[in-house]
Amino acid sequence: MGVEERFEYWFGPSGQFGQCIKCFGCRDACPICYCKDCYLEADRGRVAGGEIPPDAMFPMIRTVHVMDSCVNCGQCQDACPMELPLSRLLFMLSRELGQMFKYEPGMDASAPPPLRTVTDEELMVEGVELAL
Ligand code: SF4
Ligand code: SF4
């Protein structure tokens, strides 16, 4: 898929994330999700409480937080009651970032994931800024 088609597939009016019921199953099942105070919770002020489907910040935050360290275990996808193809997205991103930064998630506990250590210059890839 091209960029626009991908965006439509995930975020469009009938896209995958529009079916999310915000059950937190994907987050709770993920073995590499470790924040004590999760930004997906309403009291962190990033995602409104009681909104179903949640707005795009919900999947965006979750995706950005794990996309450089996803080990493709598939547990998020297995846990999703709406059967969203979550590990397909996360592993694709993780694999692309791993190739860019020569990093293999899950292999060395002492090596921080690339987005922890990346410089502003490294975030510029072929003119596309990855960081917001
Ligand atoms: S596939 Fe990746 S994002 Fe999904 S639960 Fe496993 S490690 Fe977490
Ligand atoms: S497991 Fe599926 S339905 Fe539940 S919050 Fe995650 S994406 Fe949404």
C-alpha cells in the first residue's frame, strides 16, 4: 500500500482503529510495555476517557511506544477482541526501524531501543521527519 492507502486502512472512517473498543487488551498483553503510568490512561491527559472508539491519539501513542522494541510475539493481536491486525503493523515498523538502526529487539537487555537514543539528525530519513 502507498502512504495514503495505509493511512486510510488504519485511520480512515471505516479503518481498523475505528473498530477499537479501548479495552486495553493489547497494552496489557504486551511483554515489552513497561511504563508504570501509562499515557493511554485518561488521567495522563493525552487520551480522553470514555470515548469509543478512541481518537487517533490512542493507537498513535501505543504504536510509537512499542514500535522500536516489538518482538513480534503476536500477543496484542491475540488479545484484541476486535481482531485488529496489530502485530502486523507493529512488527512491520519494528523491522523497518531495526534495519535502519541495526537493532534487533529482544536480543540484548542492555541495549536501549533506538528511539531512546536517536539524535535529531538520525530522525531525518530521506527528508521525512519521524519525530513530532
Ligand atoms: S507483537 Fe509486539 S506490540 Fe504486540 S504484544 Fe508482542 S511485543 Fe507487544
Ligand atoms: S485490544 Fe483491540 S480493541 Fe482493545 S484497546 Fe487494543 S486495539 Fe482496541
